[in-house]
Amino acid sequence: MKKKNNSGLNAEIKNNHMQQLADYREETLRPHPELRSLFLEITPFCNEHCLHCGSRCGDIDVSGMLTKDEIITALKQVKRDFNIKRMRLCVTGGEPLLRPDFFEIMDAANRLGFGWGMTSNGTLIDKEAAKKLAETGLRTVSISVDGLKETHEWFRQSPGSYEKTIEGIKNLLEVNISHVQITTVVYHKNIGELDAMYEEFKKVGVRSWRVINIEPIGRARENADLMLSKDEYIKMFDFIRDKRFESKMEVTYGCSHYLGTDMEREVRQWYFLCNAGVYTASIMYNGDIGGCLDIERRPELIQGNIRTDNLKDVWENKFVNFRNDFRKTGKCADCPDYKFCAADSFHTWNFDTMEPNLCMKGILF
Ligand code: SF4
Ligand code: SF4
């Protein structure tokens, strides 16, 4: 079967585009990074216990959690020091809605003028919560659904959660949140359900479905049997490519991984560029400042703490290793794709072996 060409671009044009992006990364973005996405980990607590959780919610030391006042003070400083009209505040957890003062914080953020979005498991979004979310200015929301009912609940160790999650999505659609997206982590046990999920989610009425592969990080590293095989990766990417614009529900891949010339632009609307530390920073539940919440929390990757440091100072003067080529080593050192890939996503990098935990070379190209 002939592969769909969603982008309408041939290899030569794609390579030209990727070269332009690589030049932009080196000449503009790394020397002059611009904070466009600020992640706020509002709580480490979660009411689910996912087998793949990248941040190991529930297993971590939760002492020193930021208070409401500390978060609002930090947001005021961000407003003072950055152009928040060009920035998106992305609230995440744990499960954000578990935080008792969640709506007070988000109301304050809204009044300060932040455009904000949220990731959630959806289980706590009843009609009342959906209404309050709309009133506090929620613009974009991504809800996790990791399979059909049985697989989803097993993966998230959360019996009875599937219906609540779907109900939560419907409640968000009812109050007209402008962008409601489902995110699915694909792993060994749910890859056979992709077609059935596609039909289910279309019926729910969402317009966007983000499909991403499980990553060998966080809790998932202890569950090696969940990882996809080479054939399963290919199956997942072919699925996204085939379904991408087939209905009103757009199917898309996430920011993870350089995919090689053939697949780049066929499964997402942009070329690969890891935003960590060049467009993206994060404030963790305890105030630590990092590049992206999906990155392993090692001391050498924590850039400061919002309690003691000014985010603008940290953004302008730290983040050095996010803006250089220190990962051009091991198998990446002589890779001809390095110019486009730059050692792939930061979250996939193994800082012990100094090689990527997962790379699509040898799988997709
Ligand atoms: S570290 Fe991973 S999740 Fe974060 S911006 Fe980079 S590719 Fe995306
Ligand atoms: S070997 Fe490194 S540079 Fe080459 S494609 Fe893989 S991650 Fe990217």
C-alpha cells in the first residue's frame, strides 16, 4: 500500500526545511532563547497510579510543596519579567484538580492575564468543575485515555476510572473549552486497540487525539514488557500517518523524537525540535526550576528554585546544557542525522550511559 503523504512535501523540501530549522536553532534560538511555554507542576499527588508515570507521582517526597501564595508571587514575577502574551502557562501534576486551592490559584493566574492550559486524567471533571474551569479561563486541555476500558484501567491502576474520564471530556466539550484533546500513551498491550479507540473517541466528539509511545523513563523503566517492539513502533506511526486527517478528529504525534525524513511532518504539524530550555521551562511542585517536566530529575539538571531565584535570571544565565552540544557523544557523535536531531529529546537522554534511551534510527529510518 502506498504511504500517505500528508504534508505534500518531498524529501528534498523536507531536508531543506530541517536544515533551516537547524540553522535557526544554532544561530537564533540557543543564543536568544524565548520562554514560550511555562509548565507549572501544581501538585505531585494523583488519584491514579499509572505504570508508565514519567514523574513517578505518589512515589516522591512531597515535602516543601509550594504554597498558593508562593505560586501566585512567582506568577506575578513572571508577568513582570516576561511578555506573557507570547507565553502559555501549562498546569500539570499529578492530578491538578486534587489541589484544594486549585481554582484560587488559576483564578489569580487568569486575572494576571495568563493564557493557560492543563493536563488532567479527567476523573474529577464533573459538570460543576468544568463550569469553573471555563470561568477561570482554561483554554486548552489534554486528557489521558490509555486504551479501551479494561486496558486503560489496568494501565492506570484505577478501577472504574474510564467512564469518569470520558464523562469529564464530555463535560469540558459542553462548556466549550476551545481545545479539548485526548492523549494516549501507546504500549505493548493497547497497540491492538488503536482502531477501536479511534472510533470511540470520534463518537465522544473531540477534535484532537495525540498519540505518543511509552518512553523508557520513570516508572516505565521498571516495566520493560510494556515497551513497543520495532514492528509496533512502525505500526503506531503508520496508524497516525493514515488517520491523521481522515475525519474531523485530527490525529497527531507529540514532540518526542526525531523521526527521519520520511516520517517527519507526516504525523505532526512541525519538524522535530526539543523545546526544553530554549522555549520551555518548568516550575516543579517544590519550586525547582527545570527545562521540561518529562526530563529525569537529576540534581545537575535543576537550574534553580523559584523560592530563592528569579526565573528571568535563571532563564537568561543558566540552562547552559540545554543550549549546547554536550550530548554530541556516543552513538550521536558521528550520526549523519545529528544536524537535524541534536541527540533527540532531552527526556529520552540517559545521563549515565550518555546515549539516548530510545532513538528512531534503525526503527523508522
Ligand atoms: S524533553 Fe521531551 S517532552 Fe520535553 S520538550 Fe523535549 S521532546 Fe518534548
Ligand atoms: S543516533 Fe543520536 S543523533 Fe542520530 S538519530 Fe539517534 S538520537 Fe539522533
